[in-house]
Amino acid sequence: MNIESIPSFTEPAKKLWSAIPAEIRKRLLSNVWCGACSHEVTITNFTGVVKSGDLLLVGKCAECHGDVARLIEPQ
């Protein structure tokens, strides 16, 4: 998935995501914990929303295709 495209992000989530440098975004997407795989994986088919001021990415594990999420706290 091209991390430069923003699929199904809310406007506040799009603003927070766009403020993160591209290299950091790439690292965040490839460093997501999967409970089923019990190690870090890449998140795919993700969407983004803002919850309590934090950016929440929800998507699928690239390996087992189970549900995963990544919470990103703004600086």
C-alpha cells in the first residue's frame, strides 16, 4: 500500500497524518504489534480517525490478515 495515499481518513486524522514526515510514517506502519502473530508487523488496508486527540490507525496484519491497530500520540 502506498503510504502517501490516505484511504478513508477523517479530516482531523488526515491533518495529523500529513504532519508526520514520510519516513516516520513508513516506520510507524511497519512497526505494529499483532497479537495473533506475537511480533511486529506491517499494517495494511488501514483507516484513520482521531480519538481523544490521538491518531488511531485500524487495519489488517500483513501476515495473518487479522485486525491490528496503531495509536499515534501527537508531539
